[in-house]
Amino acid sequence: MNSDSDLQIAGDILAVQHLLQPAREHPATVAEFAGLARSIAADRAQWAHLVEYDATTRWYHRLGTGPGYEIWLLSWVPGQGSGLHDHGPSSGVLTVLEGELTERTARGERSLEAGAQRVFAPGYAHEVVNDSLEPAVSLHVYYPGLTEMPMHTAASCTTEPVSV
């Protein structure tokens, strides 16, 4: 029986720098955009001090940009909603940072608590509302950056998002 481990046979891959893939500076896949949103969510110091609440309209702040993408921070007081809309040619990741939001689509509604994520493709129509009695905060990553947000009068959904 051979007692050599794979590490003994192949050597330490970390010691061979030219074999390592360099870490991407910016996300390029849906999973990487969702991971970026999760890492920002986990770092409260990066966003909590920026949050404001406005009783007359939803508050939003562009938290950052990268090659072809944007990151937005939004706050929602009880009763505020987005209206039924899509995001034009942009895909997106919505992450609830604090509180609870309700997402409504042609297929029904879903309660999204802190930590919940929704990933959606271009043309996906939804409405997001704070139906709770407490304020909520969410993070939105759009690729490409959000250039349009067409409003809808009736629920229409071309693709179903993925929960992650």
C-alpha cells in the first residue's frame, strides 16, 4: 500500500505561484455577484452609517461601481414600495440587509427576511414592498449598471429568479 499523499506526490500547489489563478478584482458571474453582495452585507461598517430613512420616498444611495456594474443601498420605511417594474437589460441581485421585504410577482409573493437573496435576469418584473411595521434596508447589484426601470401596470414575469 502506498502511503504517499497527493500533497507529497504533487507538491504544495500554493508554493507554485504560476499555477494559481489570480483572484478576480471584480465579479464576472452570477455567483460572484451574489458573493459580492453577501460580503458587503456581512460588513456593516461599510454601509450602516450611510443609511437614511425618508417618510416621503424610498431613499437610495449608490454604494459603489465596478466595470459594468453598480451597487445600490436602499431603505424602506413601513408601507413603501417600488411599484411593479423590471430592470431593462440589467440582471440583478437583491439582498435584504435589515428588516423584512415582500416581493410580489405574477406567480405570487414571497417574504424576504434579513439575509435573503434574489437573483434575476433582464426583463424580470416584480414589486418590492415593506409590508412590515419596521424599517428595512436592502442592497442591489445590477449588471450592467441600471439604465432603465420600466414600470408595469399588470404583473408579467418572463423569468423566475433564483433564491440563493
